[in-house]
Amino acid sequence: MVMGPYATQIMADMGAQVIKIEPPEGDGTRFISVGPEPGMGGVFAHVNRGKRSHVMDLSQEAARAQLLDMIAEADVFIHSMRGRAIARLGLDYAAVSRVNPGIVYTNCYGYGRKGRYRDQAAYDDTIQAECGLTSVQELLNGEPGFVGSIMADKIAGMTALYATVMALFHRERTGEGQEVEVPMFETMSAFMLVEHANGALFDPPLGPAHYPRAVARNRRPYRTRDGHVAALIYNDKHWRLFTQAVKPEWVTDDMATLAQRAAQIDTIYGLLAETFLTRTTQEWLDLLLELGIPAAPLRTTDDLLHDPHLVESGFFQTVPSRWGDIRYPGIPVDFSRTPGRISGPPPALGEADEEPCDEMTREVQVRS
């Protein structure tokens, strides 16, 4: 529900014209969060900004033919259906590439087609469970749990974006289109194993598949005299600066190097936790930032909407719409020559239905 739309939202922000094909009842994300009217929930409004909505009942042959006409002039086709379902509709890569051999065709689904799970449905929660994320949370917190973000959807969406752009770059070099497959399970497995494969990378294995620092039970924001602070006193330089300023008695042979501290990381976290109780949050922030040690207060997602750094950097962009102004979190990257922008509000369901399809696709090709 979010993986494909998030990938194409970023494309729209960077100048692509994106046509969103919706069923007659509308995309499900229209209805999963609050909004100014039914069918315009906040999640939908975010990941579909700047797009056009075209309603098609793809169970009907005429609608499929109309879509193929649009695809014939497009640069990219992205879908979020299981492989078997898109093939039943006659919209798999073989069919699409016949009408547009140069197209980049990106599959966004739960599991890769080469494995036994290929026909299973998937959502963010089930992928979090299968990729090891919930078990890592158990190592950290004592019981399995989801993280408080639809992480699998968004990471897979960003993966779909970079994979599609790589295929477009290849087409620029060679003129060749191709099919791209981005399965959530494989994407999140690769993501989780970056650090957690650890000693299990080697043959024979040198340890279990987890990164000890990330799952240390004492790894959490430090409680201070009046709140909490996040800090990472990690490398040798930061450790030396901290111990000289706060705990000179810790300048010992068995804690002097990063390797020594990594071997007893949970003990180190416990010692730091006791130390952070002795001062206020602001006192710690003043000291740590002066020393150049990474430290931060704990902010809520509501706090982000008014964060002075984000406001000063122009991160938020206000877009007028038929529902009033929408204040969007903006584009997190900047380009010296080709900066992105939020090109418009989210579409009402089917608002582009009256536009001639050839005009829509022609503009897509010219502006993307």
C-alpha cells in the first residue's frame, strides 16, 4: 500500500509526471488515516502528492487496453501486485514490453519469484517478522515487537526507486528497457543483515547472526536527573574526551580501545547509564556538544513539525489544495542544478479521467 506509492512520490518530487491508476473504490491508503474529507487521509495525501489519479477497473478488457495505450508512451511502469495477479490481468512484463520495448518495468511485491513464498501476500508487519526485525527487538527489549514505523514498506520503496533509476540510467546508455524486481522480504533481509550477519558471514561461523552493540539490553536513551538524552560515546576520541571531563578513573587498560569496549558493550552502557543520572538533560547536552560528542534530546514526531533546524533550512513546503493548505515535509536531498519541488497536492479520486490519455502520457514523457 505504501511501497510503490512512496517510490513514485519521490519521483514526482524530482519532476516526473506520475499517473496513478486506482480501482473504482480508490486506493486503500485513502481511508487509513485522518484527513479533511473521506478518501483523503494523511498517509495518502503524503505519498501521492503531485500525482494524477486515473480510475480503471482492470478486470475489464477495455480498461486494460486503455492502460496499455498509456504505457506505450511511458518511461516507467511500477505496480504493487503479486506476480501471478498481474500476469492474470495480461499486464506482466512480456505483455507490457510488447507495446513499449524500452520501458523500465518495476515489480514491487512481497517475495521474489524464485522462492517458495512467491505467491504469498505481504504487509509491513509480516515482513518485519520474517526479516528478523521483531527478533532483534526481542534481544533488545526482552520480547518481540514491531518498530513504530512502517519501515519495511518505506525501505522497500526507496529500494524500488534506486533500482528503477539504475535501470533508467542503463537505458540512457544503451537504449534497452528491462524488468526490475523489488521484493520486500529480500530487501529487508539484506537490510537487516548488513550489521547482524556479523560473525555468521564466515565459514565456519564465528558467532551468532547479530551485532552485539545494537541489541545490548542497556542500549537506550540515558535517563538524566530530569529527563532523557541520547548520546553515543563510541570511538576512542570521544571516549577519551568524555572520561577526561567526567570519569577520569575510567581511563583504564581494559576500556581504552574501541575493541575492548565492544567486547563488553552492555557493561559499558550500564556504567554510562548510572553516570547520566547525575546531571540534567541540558547540562549533558551542553557538555557533550561542546566536546563534539554526538548527543541529542528526545523529540516526538509532533516536535519535528516545529523543529527550528528544519524550519530554518526550508524543509517544510506549503502546497495549496482544494482542501486548504497542506504543509508537507519536504525533499531531504538537494541538488545544485536540478533541485526537486513538491509539484502539487494529492489527487482526488479519478480527477484525471477527463484528460485525454494521449495528452497525459505525452506530458509524462516530455517532463520526466
